[in-house]
Amino acid sequence: MNKLIIYNLLFVLLIRCDYSSENVLLKNTGLNKEVVVVIDDELHNHKYTNLLETIFEKEIDGLPQIEQMFKVIVVKKSNFSRIFQTHKNLIFLEKHENFDVSKNKWAKDQLIINFGVQVNENVFSKRSIKARDLFYEKERKRIRFQVKNNHNKTATRYIKDQFGVEIFIPIEYSTPIVEKDLFIADFHSYNEKQDLFKYIIIFMSKEEDLKNDNRCLRSVDSVINKYVLGVRSGSYAQIDDRVSIKKQNNFFYGIWNLKNGFMGGPILIKRFDDLGVIAIGLICAPNQEKRKHIRILEAVF
């Protein structure tokens, strides 16, 4: 009888220990823009390692300065210590032909991709782009989740009710203009550490403006001309037509500047064709990295 009790206790303890091990994952570490690439030691100078870096560190379109999609940190497998294991973005580059995606092995909300070099260059290049896109989408989801947990609920509810789209307005934004077919939120921080201002503008557009890219951009231009004004009389925001607009899916990436002024920065536009809605994000962050601001706008849009 006593043995049976002991066996039962041991069985319960084993189950609890196993259950606990699955639920005590550490918090992930590292920055969203970082990807740690763990390679077999003999692959350190392999051409595919360099190709992977080139693909992940591609220049971001629509920024006034050169910034990369990701920063690659290459680590030899022999140096892969616990300090790297909890990083949120991990790639294992090894001598095989497979491509596998897993998550949360050493930390919470962790994305891990394992793929091999024993494939031709075309296949490896396509897999590298696929991996980069998976990390990019994972970053978007992380940011959206963070903003959703701390957003301006009143503004978000109004946008949903008025425009039919769920856009989470970050808590730091104020909302100076809330009208029937127009919503504007802005943020301005000016101190010794930074000079930063951001706009989120949402408006109802004419049907014909949604069917033509040029008409859509002219519609955006007319809105920011009217509502994003400089200090000087006759100074207003405009799309910089000297820089080509890049389009991806329903996103437009470009540059804006201030007519009769000296300010400017990236502009992100998203078109919600089925709802007749256009969302605009404007950033002005002199001498600062713009990537993080664009990624937040992509996530909330």
C-alpha cells in the first residue's frame, strides 16, 4: 500500500515537473530588428552565410536615410551560449537540405528557423527571403500586440465605429481633430534628447480615388496640405514628388516634406479598398532611426 502511494506521488511529481518546464520559459531577449544566425563552425566563410546577410540586411524602401530591414548577428555554434538562446529571432544554418520553423524553444514568443546549405543557390535565396518575411511578420504581430495592450481605447473605438477598420492608436497620441469623415492623432516630443513628431490621419475617400494609385496619392496630398501645417504662413506638408513612391500590397512608402519649410521624413499610406478608407502615417525624426516608427505604423494599420 505504501509503495503504491509512493509511486502515485512520484507520478504526480513527474507530471508537474514536466508541466512546469513547459510553462516557465524565460522572457525573450534582443531587439526586434536583430536576427541571430547560428552556423556550423566550418560554414563561417561560406558563400551562403554572406548571401543570407545580404538578403536580411536589405535597405528599407521609402526612408530618407539608409536603414536595413534587419541586423544580422552571426554566431558560431561552438560559441552559442545561453546568452543567445533566449533571443527572440534565431536562425540555425546547418549542413542539410531541410527548412523547418519552430517557436518558443528557449524563450517566450521566440521564432526559430533551421535551414540547410546543401541546396542550390536559387533555392537557398528563396528560403532566405521566406525566412526574412516570416521574421518581419512576426515583428509586426509583436508590435500590434504591445500597442493593443496599451492604446487609446476611445480613439480606437471611434475609428472602428466611424470607418469600420480596427486601428489601435498608441496611447501617447492626442486627438486634435475628430470629425465625421476625418480623424487625426498626433504626437510631438521636443527636448534635449529628441525632436520627434508623428501623425496618424484616417479619412473617407472617394471611390474613384481608390481605384487609381495616382488619384489616391493626390487625395492624400490634399489632406496633408490642409491639416499638417508648419509654423510659417503658407507652410504645409506635401508628398515629395522628387522621390518615387514604393508600393507593396496596399501600402505606399514615400517621403514628405514641408512646403516653405525644412522638415520632412517618411510617409506611410494604407488603402482599405473595401471600406473606402485611407490611413496616413507621417514621421519627422531628425537624426534618428526611422525603422521602428514605420514598423509601428505598419502594425497598427
